[in-house]
Amino acid sequence: MRPPHTPARPRRSRRRSLTALALSLLVASATLVPVGAAEAAPTLLSQGKPATASSVENPGDPINYVAFFNSKYIDGAGGLAWTALTQTAPGKFTVTAPERLGVWKVYVFAEDGQGNVGVETRSLRVVPPAVQGTNLALGKPATASSFDPWNGDYSAARAVDGDLGTRWASQWGPTAWFQVDLGSVRSFDHLQLVWEAAYGKSYEVQTSDDGSTWSTVKTVTGGNGGVDDIDVAGSGRYVRLNLTERGTEWGYSLFELGVYAR
Ligand SMILES: [Ca+2]
């Protein structure tokens, strides 16, 4: 798909129709909540005033729509990344949000046959899918093989505080472990790992009743980061992630680890 022309100031008639453009956003495996509102337009002194011109374009002119995400979620740079767009009704479109946590911006460009281009944007926040049940790990004591002592608090407790804005980060290295003490032997059936960019590609989920003898209840390989939702039947006072292969050259970093009983 070709990129749109450099957005030119659209004709007033076209701008009015673009202002009415509405975006409805769906996402395949993550959940969206809208953030903020579209920016308010500045006062336009010519708005609504009588206007004449030598001619007007064909009012039946078809409009082509193309959509892009800000590429920040891919490369941190902030270019335009084309994304498929489905028109569901006049002026309504569906796009699939990135499977990556964060606030992302989507642009819809509309171009008529005369080269007039208008653009409408929406910001959206991608959050992990909700999990049913009780998070047994929430607020429980957590420890790890290491944590990054620089630039803030990246201690293990940050990954079980229920806050997606805080995280545990290990020091850089090929392996690490992270464990949480549930307080007593508990049964669980689901884990949700919410990774920061420094994700674990391969790891074992282990349990222990005494903190020294461990049983592996799940082995994950080939993970791609983002959110790992894992159905696993386990029981123990301690739940540990034995992180054996990292997805980047950094260490390991989790926004949250949830251990759920449903
Ligand atoms: Ca957190």
C-alpha cells in the first residue's frame, strides 16, 4: 500500500466530512481503553461565513482511506506503520491494535480523487486481558536472583504490586529467577506474565512447599513477550519462574506476575 501524500490543508467541505469520521477499534488478544480526547480545534474565523468559488469538485468523488499506527511500538522511532483497515459503516473503521502494552496512536488518512488529504487520529491504550479469579500473588513477598539497582526501584516486589506502571528488572544476564511466597500452600490454575520489552523467551514455572525443593509444572519455550497467559495446574507455597533464555540482549523485566485460582 502506498503511503499517503503529504497531508495538505483539506478543503473545507472535505474537512467537515472528515471531522465526522469515527473510529471503532477492536483488538484480537488484548484489551483497549480509550485515552484522552481528540485535540480541540483552534478558533477558525472563516468558519460558517459565506464562501464562493469558480467551481466545485464532483460531490460524488470517492474517498480512499488508509490507516497507520505510529511505529513507536515497533522501533521506538515514531514513523508510520501501515495497518489493515476495515470499513464497517460510513465513516467507521476497525483496525487491530498492536499486541504490545502501551499507549499507541492510530491515524486514518482520507484522500479524494483531487489529491485532498485529511487525517484523523485516535490514541488507545493496550492493557493485558482481564483474568477471572483471585490473584494469589498480589502484594505477597517476592524475591529474585537480582534486580537492576539503577534509575529507580526495580525490585522484585514491583512485579506483584498490581501496578502496570512499575516493574521488576533483573541485571543483564542470560538467566535469572523470580519467585513469590504465597504465604501458605495454595492451588492455582493460571499464570499471567506481563513482560516489559526485556522478555523471557524460555522459562520454567516451578513450585515448592518449602522454598528449597522445586517441581517444574510447566515449561515454556519460544515466547514472544507481551503477555503470557498460561493455564497450568500447580500447588505450592512458593511459585518460581526459572528464566533460562532471554528474548533480547538485556535481562528480564516483568510489569506483573499474577498467580490465579479460579
Ligand atoms: Ca508492577
